[in-house]
Amino acid sequence: MNIVLHQPEIALNTGNIGRTCVATGTPLHIIEPMGFVLTDQEVKRSGMDYWDKVQLTRHINYNYFQEYLEAYKKDHPKAKVWFATTKARHCYTDVSFGPDDFIMFGKESAGIPEEILVENEETCIRIPMGHEIRSLNLANSVAIVLYEALRQNQFAGLEEEGALHRLHWKDE
């Protein structure tokens, strides 16, 4: 699984997303330009001490990302790109995510450009929500969709159970 941020604007969101990517072993792709620099304190604060563990690939623009994707698909021919948008017809729980797929999210103020969305209508997905709100927080949206994609792939590579720090569960 791969997460893609198209021109993220808020350092705190990107830091939180980076932390989620580390927790799940998910590579993070950032399509520039960004509204901040990756050395901003907000990125480090929200990503805590995990930011240096993020599997990060930066793409200078969408065209370069597409070139990267073409090369990636030579080794992973079934990989798809899912475009998360509030405007999609398909709910994120109604699609089947593959283990090599990419899930793209747009910038906080405008989402993914509509020119990209109309070219990829069948792989546009949305998170259901009430009419009173434009969108969810970007970091929350990434976590919601990513964990569904990982669930569909049996949480491959992730721990099966947690352990207490000081005490033990009764059955241990």
C-alpha cells in the first residue's frame, strides 16, 4: 500500500500522516509543491520522533509521479491509484484495494484537481459524511481509508496483538 499527498499545505497534517505511515509500514509519496518545508517544527512535532523512519518519496509534480507510477507498474501490474475526494460516486468501503495500490489525497484547501479526477472517475472514492461539512481533516481521512485498505489485505506485516508495557494480560 502507498499513500500519496498531492500538494499538501499543512505541516501538522503531513507529520501526522507520516506517523501513520510509519505505524503501518506504508510508503508516503508527496507531490510538490508543498505549503511548507519538511524541516518545519510542525512536521517533526506531529510526526514525533518517527519522521526519520518515514519511507518518503518526493515527486516534483504530478507528471513526475505518473512517470514513477509507470515504472512501478512494470513490477506491480495490478497496482491501481485510488483518488480520495468528497466528490466521488464510490464509497471507499465498496472497492477492493490491492496490496500494491496507491491512495491519493489532495491538498487541504481544494482537494485533488478536478482535471485529475475526471480522468480517473472509476477509481475515485469518498468517505461518507453529513451535508453540513465540506470535508474531514486530511490526516483523519488518510487513516480511515488506509486502515480499510490494510484490513482488506489482512493487515499484512502488522502486529497481530498488542502488549502492555508494565503488566501482562491475564491469559499470558
